[in-house]
Amino acid sequence: MKKIFYAASLMAATMFAACGGGAQKSQEAESTEDVSGTPQYTVVDNPEVDLSQFETDSEGYIVIFNGKDFTGWRGYGKDKVPGKWTIEDGAIKFNGSGGGEAQDGDGGDLIFSHKFQNFELLLDWKVSKGGNSGIFYLAQEISTTDENGNERMEPIYISAPEFQVLDNANHPDAKLGKDNNRQSASLYDMIPAVPQNQNPFGEWNSAKIMVYKGTVVHGQNNENVVEYHLWTQQWTDMLQASKFSQDKWPLAFELLNNCGGPDRKGYIGLQDHGDDVWFKNIRVKILD
């Protein structure tokens, strides 16, 4: 694999405003071309927020959403929070457009602008009837260039494992995949959540994602429901058996097989899948 490093210049900024905005400053990006056929891509390395500005609670968790504003948050591939993400009764809400996932313009996925390595994430979520969303971790911002030289951002899930958020009873995705591996709290399209203990749409569910030196645990409503190990043969085999296999999606396979990049760290993200979804009580404990 040949790697080319170059500088990408964007607008300067020193901090994120309370609305979640704030432009991006000059940054380094890594462009990678795989001679085996994986498309050339760029890992965009944007400035990160300083965690010292966020409250730490009595249990040692950093409160990364204060229930009042979007400090530290922005859109994936953007320098501000897209307009369809709002705050309602102390929760982050995506106001669904019904137009499918990762909408352009005022939609798109939301990320907390700090890369975490070993951590435990806790939050509460709920969805509307038939709702679909997800929680991403170890995400990178990936761009590619088409044959006409136009740059585009690849979707967040091309580089990040996904904790599925879904109304199991009313969304058709719950019956797709294999062995219920697209139901809530599952490692999307790879490992089903067992037991499946989701509360129904309109009710709050608690979520836990623990990542520690490659071991990953998903928890739902105070029970551990998924465990797997990144950067192992098990992980590679699961990818090869999924829609992210090397044959079906070479770029996704390369990025996910090496998720977190060389530093094995990345962003936490919340998915715009076109449906109403809410998240609150979002906090992270560093496990390093």
C-alpha cells in the first residue's frame, strides 16, 4: 500500500460555538491508494475539542452533552450542526424527513468532535414508530475523489462499527440480515443482541458501548448483549460474511478491518436515517 501525505486547507477556527458550529482550521489529511484495487481515499483529520471544558460526573464520566446546547458537536464532514438536529426537553433530537439515511443539506450524521480510543459510552435513546438510527464509534471522516476530480464524503458507516437503534416491532430491517443481527443493540449486520430486551418505540432505552484494547461490549437496558474483538481473525471473518466484505465493498472492508486507523481511535456518531430519534444523558469514561 502506498501512502501519500498532503495538507488540506479549510477555514480556521479555535473552538466550537455553543450552537455546535465553528469552522475548521488547516489540517493534515492522509491519502491512501491500495494497489490491490481499493479506491484511493483520504482520512480527514479535523481539530478536536478539548475535553477539559466538559464536566466530569461523580462516577468519572465526561458529560459530552449538557442537555442545553451542541458544544463539541458538529455534522459529519461539516463544520456545524445540521439544522434537522435540535434539542428538545434536554435531549438531542433528529427531526426525521422520511427521506432515508444521511440526508444532505440540513440533515446528515452528527459527531462529537473528539477521537476516543479506550472508553465506555453511556446514553439513553428512543425512536418514533418504525424508526431507525444508530450509534457509531471509532469513526473516521473519509473522502474520495471521483473520475471528474470531484471530492465527496463517504458515509460514516464505511469506517465505523454500528450499535443499531431500531423499532424492532415496526421497521422492516428487524427481519432482514441474519439471526436478528439488524435489531436494536446489535453490531449491525454482524452480531445479534442477545437477549433482545428492547423497550418499544416511544420509550427510553439505555445503551452502553465499551471499547478496550480491541474488546467491544454492547449493553442494552442494563444487560450486556454483544461482545466481540476488533483487529482479530474473528473480526475479519465477520466482515467477510457481511455486506462490508472485500468483494462487495472493498473500501468499507479495508477501513472497517482496520477501524480506528493506526491510532485505533475515532469519533462517536449519531445517525440520521430519516426518522425521528432522541438521545440524552450522553457521557464517556476514558479507560486508558
